[in-house]
Amino acid sequence: MPTNVTAEYKKAEQAFRDAREPADRLQCLKEMLRTIPKHKGTEHLQRDIKTRIKQLTDELSAPRKSGARTGPSYSVRPEGAAQIALLGPPNSGKSQLHHIMTGARSEVGPYPFTTQLPLPGMMPFEDIYIQLIDLPPISEEFFEPWIVNSLQPADAALLIIDITNPECIDHIQHVISQLASKKISLKDRFEDSESDVSDEDMEFVDPFRIELPTILVANKIDLADSSEELDALNDLVSYSFPSIAISAQTGKNLDALSRMLFEKMKIVRVYTKVPGKSADTERPFTLIAGGTVADVARQVHKEFAQSFRFAKIWGEHVFDGQQVGPDHVLHDLDIVELHVK
Ligand SMILES: Nc1nc2c(ncn2[C@@H]2O[C@H](COP(=O)(O)OP(=O)(O)OP(=O)(O)O)[C@@H](O)[C@H]2O)c(=O)[nH]1
Ligand SMILES: [Mg+2]
């Protein structure tokens, strides 16, 4: 039987999903606990919320001590146009890929379990950056519990496998099941699924469930001779994830991979201009598909959204200098001139 929630709780829950800083998330969790209807049907969720509040409070109050049993959440503050988590079995080349794409010094080793902490890095794509987070491996026997926290702010994932490993297909399943046991599902679609939940708007959905759109990356293609390994590639077709075969060693197909990420994420670059001047083409603001003029206004200045009057836009989908309101949806490479009171 679905249990109905109040609009107040729903609002707090939405704010929690949108919050990216740990302190904001904590605030939202407290608001969720305050507004959740207190009855038998919500007991389980109340307990979950309390656990998260405790974890976050501990994390925020205590600086990380080495060897502490309950460590910090290991979540990395998002930067750039999107945050992408690198997932996969041991030794599949996650760190090698991270290093070659971002230049960050991920430790690469010819043995499993080399990576033990999340490591951020920025991958350039044309005039923007996408953040890649290198993570420890996930296998049938091994799963760092804190990876769950690391995945909270992620926008999508790359599931990296070693195509020369005869068990690489099983590895995919192990990663999927380990994550599923923690309410994290890897999904094959990048389209926003928010709209299909409108029917159950006022029903409880688990606020801690995470869905990560995922690209399957078949690595070490340089070692694959055209026989067995490529058969394995064909088996991958049974997974419906978008996929690509690369070599993190030789660099083969890496440009295609970053373009695929950019396109799948539907990242929108917006250039701003001041009236009477030409656009600032140096540094675009970035939005995820569906982002509006108001979203850009907020990035330009926190209070901009309040003083906003209208915007003029140049781009492929508008007349030159077309006047629009805050809800106008922007497209990649649009130029926006904000007018304020
Ligand atoms: N030939 C070849 N070797 C690769 C490729 N990518 C990674 N390797 C090698 O594979 C080994 C494992 O690479 P890592 O990047 O450390 O793998 P990982 O997935 O980060 O491993 P863990 O941190 O243990 O999960 C290293 O010896 C790399 O040099 C590739 O595309 N081709
Ligand atoms: Mg590694």
C-alpha cells in the first residue's frame, strides 16, 4: 500500500536530491525528518534518515583521522560540467583511463586493488571540463561501503571492463549486483526519467535510491586480437548500455569517449554578454539539458534571479536578440544577455 506524503516533506526531499554540499544535505535531511508523517508506514524511512543524519554530522564535525573505523563519506565536491564516476572490476584500467583523460596522478598498477581512495580529475572537452572520479574496484568479494557516498553527487558512470579478461562479462554482473544491494542502479538511458514519476508524486519514493546513467567501456582493445576478445565484445550487446571499445594505453577511441559523454549528458554551454559588447567566448557556463535562463542567471550571481527582468538570446533556435523570460530553455552554444532591474 503506498503511503502518501505531504507537500512539505516532498519539498524537503527534492531539496535533498538537489543539494550538493554535505552541509546543505544535512540541513535537508533534518527538514525531511521534521516533516515526514510519523506513523508505522514511515518508521523504516525515519530510521534511514536518522542514520544519514548521524553519518553526515560525524563527517562534518570530525576531521578525518587515519584508521578511524567510521570514516568520512569520501564524496567529492562536483566541479565542471558534470561529475562522472569510474566503476569496474579490479585491474580493468580505471586509473589508467583517469590519468590519460585528466592528467591527474592516479596510481596505476599491474595488480588489482591499486586504487583505495576516490580521486577527482578534470577532463577537458573543447572549451569545458568534465570531472572524472577514479574509485576503488568493485568485485564479487570486494566492495568498499563508502563508494555509496562517493556516488551521491555523481551525474553518470563509466563502467570499465578489461576486454581481454575471459570473465569480463561476469564482472559487469558483479558490479551491477553489488551496487544494487546498496540501492544504486546503473541505467542504460541518459534521458531524464523525472517526468515519469509525476503520477506517484505524493507517494513515498526512497530518497536514498540512486540511478546512474552508465556507459559501458570495453578497455584494453589494443591487446584484443580479432578472435576471442572480440567475441566477448559481441556478448556485450546483450547489455543495453551504450558502449564503446577503447585503449587507455594507446589512446584509441578516447576522443570518441569524451564526445559520447558530452553528448549523452546533453551538456549545454552558454556564453554570456553585456549589452553593447560582444559575448565572452572564453568561459561558458554549463547546464545539463533542460537548463533555463534562470539557471544561468543563478550561476552568474546568486541574487541575479530575483532582480531578473528579461534576457536576450542569440543562437540556432532563436531569432537574433530574441527576448525571453526566465523559463526559456537554452541550447548548446547559445549567447545570453541578462537584463536586470
Ligand atoms: N595493454 C593495456 N593495458 C592497460 C590498459 N589500461 C590499463 N592497462 C594496464 O592494466 C593494469 C591495471 O591498470 P589500472 O589503471 O591500475 O587498473 P584499475 O582498474 O585502476 O585497477 P584497481 O585500482 O585495482 O581497481 C596496469 O598494468 C595498466 O598499465 C590498456 O588499454 N591496454
Ligand atoms: Mg585503480
